[in-house]
Amino acid sequence: MTNPPAPPVLRAVDLTRSYGKGQARFDALRGVSLEIRRGESLAIVGKSGSGKSTLMHLLALLDRPDSGRVEIDGQDVGAASAPAVNRLRNERFGFVFQQFFLTAGQTVLENVSLPLVVAGVAPRERRRRALATLDALGLADKAGNKANDLSGGQKQRVVIARALVNEPDLIFADEPTGNLDTATGHQVEDLLFGLQRERGITLVVVTHDEELAARCDRRITIADGLIVGESDAAASVISEGAGR
Amino acid sequence: MRATDVITSATRNAFRSKLRTTLTVLSLFVGAFTLTLTTALGAGVSDYVTKQVASLSTGDVLLVTPATTTDTTEGPTEYDPDGRQQSSQANPLGGGTLMNDDDLDSIAAIDGVDRVEPIRSISVDWVASSDTSIDTRYELSVNPTSSIGRSDLVAGAQLDQEAEDAQVILPEDYVDALGYEDAGDAIGRTIELGYSGADRSERTTEATVVGVARTSLLASGAGANQALTTEIADAQAVPGQPDAYAVAVAYLTGSGGDGTVTDDDVAGVKVALADADLAGQTVEDQLGVVQTIINGIIGVLSAFAIVALIAASFGIINTLLMSVQERTREIGLMKAMGMSNGRVFGLFSLEAVVIGFLGSALGALAAIGVGSAISSVAAAGPLAALPGLTLLLFDPLSVALVIAAIMLIAFLSGVLPARRAARQHPIESLRYE
Ligand SMILES: Nc1ncnc2c1ncn2[C@@H]1O[C@H](COP(=O)(O)OP(=O)(O)O)[C@@H](O)[C@H]1O
Ligand SMILES: [Mg+2]
């Protein structure tokens, strides 16, 4: 690195999180520290049950760590009030979960508008922005359809539109292709990485899919609640090349 | 989230499961329907009583009867030759005991009593017009208490109790029968009254019609002034029998401004009467008895309505708990997107309020529809004899109050499910499979 590193948009310091009490206590995270730079894509990989989702939830401020802290733009959010954290998530974060979590009976447009409804945006403005986002994802013609009537790939695109509609600068995706067939999965990946590059969005992807992880700028590997490996995608390509 | 969005989402969510919502709304409907009807019944009756009291009571008279003896512990009462007589006939106004002249004197001696007049029951056999083409004789009953109150007049004036000449107030339905053109035409006319004396001889007397009155709950029959009553009562009194009265009327003097009789005056005289082993009742008291009975019936009906509403509130709790359960992920998602716990609470409790509003508004509307129909049928049929009585009075304010109360019950029922939703952890909700 020749340039001085940009201030990390997200920094985690020594995070721990355990579930249950006493005998049933399980330490899902046992001291995880990491930095995420603005505009980069980071893959969190590891086996099932290793603590990836737990880490993502802490980073996305959906949960609070037992110890350690999370900083956004250098600010510790552990001390922030609940409304401030809610506002932060609403205005700056976008979420893509493994399951679609679309409201079946509502239209695509209504589903995509949800973050704007939560934000308290006026109906007309909501509609305009949701339609613009759907248009960008090639779903403009599906705006009036019921969410239930779409295919899996279309649904995941709606979910991505929902994550984008509030123009976030961080998107958290937990197993975004876990529910899709390979071809559709690739399309969704192309979409996510395209957006990340075009809009300069920071992307945090939880996955155990090797291929998806390889497309990210950087990856960290978790096992039993600890980071066991960290590498740049480019470096891994080089090392793979060197190994050949 | 905007308040309007919270309201529209809550409304839409309420209808997401139509059957479930409809059933819950129905149970509220039953409660609202009943409660609206019972409050309307209460309002109708109390409105009638209030109007009657306002139009009939002069406010300065007490109806005095011997206090009813309730004492059963001391065995038979010793005979006192100067004591009160027992009535040979049952008298609905008083107990079996009659007052004597000593009692009248002690009433008159009470502070605040101006004068006292005994009410003497008279029986008139027939009435006929003396100056129209019709000379058919009609039966007539004279209201013994006509002297204590005013009549609800259609035409003419009230009786003059102190007048020398005999006066009557006729019930409205005698106007046609006696051949007068209308109520106004009857005023000032002379009628002939037939009655039997104590010696069974048939006698007649004449009286002037001073007024025509509507029938009321308090007074049915014709009114006669003191002069006419005395004349007939004297003729009907059994010679040699000491005077005895079931009821007397005490006219009060007022201590208020312009000599008006205050509540304190009435209360004071009542206490003094009680000391003399007598009981005093105002017109309000008499109507109050009727009102108390009706209020009792209304109370029981309202209790049923409230039981229905309590049952309905469990229905709301159940409906909303199911709704929260079904929408766990949606709640988690909205929370992940930054929706505050307060808004989530608002969303679900408002859903309960929407259900409450639907049930109560529909119930109240149905009650108004059905009740108005019942009311007009009743007014034309069984209650035709009581003009001025609207059986069910739907006051917009009390209907609104019923609706508001049920919405409040619905809101309170929604608190538990809504709190559960608000406290849900977004992660737990999103893990839900
Ligand atoms: N709410 C919870 N209660 C108890 N154990 C949990 C809970 N959530 C996660 N865990 C456990 O913590 C570990 C890490 O979970 P998670 O972060 O979801 O793993 P991953 O996403 O890597 O599969 C797992 O063993 C899981 O069983
Ligand atoms: Mg996971």
C-alpha cells in the first residue's frame, strides 16, 4: 500500500458474544477484531456454526456484543442511544438475508418501499425512489406484482432493491446466494459487485461459497468464533499462481 | 414511520386475515350493540322522567303518608283509642295506616310547612258535557294527587286550589268524546259529574273545565281542585266516622330568594316528618322510584354487555397474538431497518384499536337502526298512552362514548401482544424458520 489507509468505515475491536447461560453457555465469538475500508468488499467465510452470522449482526448493529466495541467512521456506537442506532441502520445500512423476508401479500413496490416507510419518507417520494431502484435492477415491470408471484432470482433482486432503496453506504448480505441455483446466484453476484463498484458501496458478505468469496476484495475466515485467516483476493490469486 | 403510515398499515394488517378479524369484530359488535341500546334506554327513561318532573312539579309540596311500620320484633301493638286508624282498603299511596287530624296538626306545626291539605279519595261515576250536543255519560277517574303537581297541559291553565268554584282538568281523550272541537274549545265549558253519596243516593254536580292535560306516568285521570274534592268527599264521607286520611299534602314555605323552596327546606321538613312518624315524598321522589327500577334493569343488561365485551377482549388478545406470531419476520425486518420499538408497539396496538372501532361502530350503528325501529313501533303501540316518552334515546355523545370506551378496551387488550411484538429481538425474529 502506497497511499495512507482511508479511515475504516467499520472497525470491530475484540468482539465477544455468547449465547445461553451456565452449563448451556456457548461462546459464538471469542475476540474478533477487524477493519473494513470504505468501498471495499469483504467476505466473511467459515463453516456452518462458526459464528459468521453472529459477527455480521454485531457489525450491522443488529445486536450488541458482550464485550469489545464497534466503531463507525471512528465513532464508538456502543454508547449511542437506541434511536440513534435505529437511524444509523435506517439511513446507512442495507440488508440482504439468506431468506427473502418479503411480505407475500404485498406488491413488489410496497416491499421495496419498506425502508423508506420506516424512515418516514412521504408516499409520493417513496414511490418515485422505489420505482427508480426497481428500474435500475430491471424490475420496473414487476412493480405492481405480488411478491409471491416472482421466481427465486427475481425475489432476490427485489430484496437487493429493498436494500438499495435508501441509498446506503454499507450493505450486509448474509448468504445472499444460499437459496438460489448456481446460474441465478451468479446473476445476483454480478449485480451486487456491479453496484459496489458503481456506487462505491461497502459490501460485507457472509458466505461459505468459495466462488463468491473469491470475487471479494478481501476475505476473513472464521472458525469457532475466532479469525483464523485473512487475505486479499489478489494475494490469494498470486499465491495460487505461484503455487502452480 | 409516519403516523398516517402507521394507521394505514394497522388497518391493512387488521384485514390481512379477514375471517379472524371478522369473528373478533363480531364479538365486539354484540357488546357494542347491547351497550348502545341500554344506554339509549337509560337516556330515554331519564329524559322522560326529567321532563315530567320539570313540567309537573311545583317543587314546593310534599306528599305525606304515615311511615310504614317495619317493626316486627315487638309483638302486637297495643291499642290506643286516640291512635291512627287502619284502612279497610289497600291504598297504593300509603301503608295500611291512616292519618288522623292530630297528624295534620303536627304537620302544620312543622317549621317550613305553610299549610297542609288532606287528600281525600273521591269516586266519580260519570262525566257528561252540559253544553254540547253530546250527552253520553263517560266513566271518569279522578286522580287523588292532582293537587300536588301541575298537569302537563295541552290547553288551558292549572287548577286553582284556593278557588271557591269547582274546577277540573280533563284528560286529552275526553275532548272528542264530550263533543268539543279541540282542547282549546273545552276550556271554560261546564261539565256535569255524577257520583254516589254515602247513602247510595245518586247525585250530580257541575264543574268548569280549566285545562286539558296529557296523560303521564305520574298522573292519570282527571284533576279536581280542592273545592270540588271537598264537595264530593263530604257527600261520600260516612256519617259518624272520624276523619282519616291516607295521604296529605304539605305546602312548604321557601327560605330561598323570592320565597323559593330549596332542597334544604325539603330535606328539613322530611326529617321533621320522620320524627312525627310520617313520611314525605316529592314528585321527584315518586318518579325516582320508577327510575330506580328501570335503572336496575338497565344495569343488569349493561352487565351482560360488559361480560360480552370482556369475552371479546380475550378474542382481541388471541387474534393479535396470532398476528404477531405470523408476522415475526416482518417485525424483525422492520426493526433491522431501524423501526423503533415504540412504532412497532403503536402498529400492533393500533391494529387492536381498528378492530375495536369496527366492532363498536358497526354495533352502535346496528343498535341505532334496530332501536329506532323498536322505539317508533313502541311509541305507536304499547307506549301510546305515554306521549313524550321516547323509549330509546340515542344521544350522539353517549354513542360516541360507548365507541370510545370499546376502542379503549380494544387498545388495552392489544397492549400484551403489542408489547410482545415491540420486545422481539430483530435477530431472533429473523432466525425464525
Ligand atoms: N440465539 C442463539 N442461541 C443459542 N445459540 C446460538 C444462537 N444463535 C447462534 N447460536 C449458536 O452460535 C453459533 C454461531 O452461530 P452463527 O453465527 O449463526 O453461525 P454461522 O452463521 O456461521 O452458521 C452456532 O453454534 C449457533 O448454534
Ligand atoms: Mg449464518
